[in-house]
Amino acid sequence: MVGVLVAAFGAWTYLVPAGWVLAGLSAAWYLGSWIAGGVLLTAGFGLLGASVRDRSGYWTAGAVTSLLLATLALAGAVTAVVLLVI
């Protein structure tokens, strides 16, 4: 949940109208929020997928879906890092 909130805050600061106080924030602020949110979501979904796999003893749809979401969250965080560095 923390990862979702951090990523949502990053998206919100990106979409703030130009007249708002937060609109003056640099790209590092919202990209940093996306990076932190992606890392937290990767950890959360990864742990959930591993837990489901351990409890059931075999790969279930829930475990695979959770690990797929973890991979997508990590890909989003890496993309934000690349955009921040460029």
C-alpha cells in the first residue's frame, strides 16, 4: 500500500496544474516518487508471490500474477531511473 501511495503521489505531482505551488517541483521529485513506489511495489508483490508459492508448494495463478506484477513494477522503476538520468 505504501508503494501505491508513493507512486500515486509521484503521478499527482506530475499532473499538477502550472499555477499550483507543487508545479514548480523538478522532475526529480515525481520521478523519485515513481522510483520509490516501484521499488516498494516490487518488494511487496515479490514477497506476496513467494509466500503464495511457499504455502501451496507449487506455482499457482496467484503466485505467478504477483511475481509478474513485481516484474512490471521493477520495470517501471528502472524506466523512471533512466528518464531521471537522461
